[in-house]
Amino acid sequence: MSTILIIRPITLADYTQWLPLWDGYNAFYGRSGETALDPEITSTTWARFFDPAEPMYALVAESDGKLIGLTHYLFHRTTNAINLTCYLQDLFTAETARGKGAGRALINEVYNRAKDAGSPRVYWTTHETNHTAMELYNKIADKSGFLVYRKLL
């Protein structure tokens, strides 16, 4: 018997299942323990998903009533297009769900939502050591060749 995967917008009732996925995502990128995000960042991020004035959105992957993945994305202006560009900021699946299509399905749904919003592109970044994710990304997107530079202030 195959399990049905549902990709849908997040709801307020999802918080208790979203939080462990969010924490897992942050731990993956080294934001745990002493370097964990301030809880105010998590609560503000959560609130933004439900604020109609915010251009930030969240989708979840659900299987058998359990959340197994998340993606957060936002729309922003750019100097090289008139319509808003879509930035896929966060993508994470539970370890037990990896390699089963949830990540691909979440990205494809962001593609659909960006297209519906009139966005000319979706882009994201990942760490250079995230080889497993890059195997998927190389199949469903074009590598731009751009590198990210930043300065923490």
C-alpha cells in the first residue's frame, strides 16, 4: 500500500509538527545549542506566515497525517524584472522521509505558486557541502554559477 503525499499551505494547527522540522533545519545548518536562533526569531517567522501584509509563505509535506517536510518562500522586488522574484529560503524533510519525493514535491509546488503569482523565476541557495540535496537540485533547476557573499553586521 503506497502512502499519499500531500503538499499544502501551513495552518496554525501545524505548529507542534512544524517546530521539530524547523528545529531540524536549523540544526542541519549549525544553528542549535549555543548558536540556536533566538526564540523570538522563530515566533516572528511563524507569525509572518499568517500575516497578509507579509510576502512570506510556508508549505508543508504531509503523509499519513504527519508533517514530514517544510518549505518557506518569499517574493521580493528585483532590478532585473518588473514582477516579483521568488526566493525559496528554507527546505527541509524529516530524515525518515528523505529520498521519497517530498523535497521535489515541495519545490515543484513553490514553482507552481510562483508561476501563479507571475514571478519569472524561483531561486535558492544551499551550502556547498549539501551534496545529497544538490543531486536533486541539479535535476530540477539550473545552477546559476553565482556565489553568495555576505558580511554579518
